[in-house]
Amino acid sequence: MRNYIAANVDEYIASAEPAAGPLLKSLRELVKLTIPKTEEGISWGVPFYKYHGLLAGFSVFTSHVSFGLAFALDDEIRVKLAEKGYKTGSKTIQIKFDQSLPTVEIKQILIARAKINEAKKVIK
């Protein structure tokens, strides 16, 4: 759900479906712990994180949370996630409210992208 009224991530989470709250809070914490210097904010009506460029964000829907990326998912990661029961799109991972967070894969994705973003910053 896009929420153009939410001024910050706390407000976005508070306005979301109550069943999504724990998952949203866990995703937020995972991003902040994995990339401590990430910039958190609301972009495009959803929580979004930047680290030397675009990184990732999330949004809530009726029965799942979508973890969206600013780049395409690696096919190997998509296969791993599918094997664990997660639905993926080219740039998204759907996490149903009753599923646990795919912590290992999300950390791997974030760390890899942060390194790419850092390298691009050095080149400029």
C-alpha cells in the first residue's frame, strides 16, 4: 500500500494492517542492521532505503509484504527463495504474513548491492 500521508516509516508501519506490523518492523530492523549507514525515508509512498544510491524498500498489501529492490534480483537468489516458498518478481520478494523473513537471502542481497553502490561512488 502506498501511503502518501505517512511522513516517516513509523507512521507508515502504524497505518498498515496490524497483521503486517511484526513483519514490517523485522524488515526495517534487518535493513538497518545489515547496512547501518543506510538513509531511511518515504519515497513513492513507501518506506525506502538509500545507501550511495537506491537500495530497497517495502510495502504492505492485503496478505503479504513486498520487499522491493532498485535492481533486478539475481536468478540464483530467486531460485533459492522459490524453493523456500516465496514468490518473486524481477525486483520483488513477496512475504506472506504467516511466513518468516528470508533473512539470509535479504542480507546477501543488501550487502551485494551496497558494495555495488559504493564502487559506483568511488568511480564518479
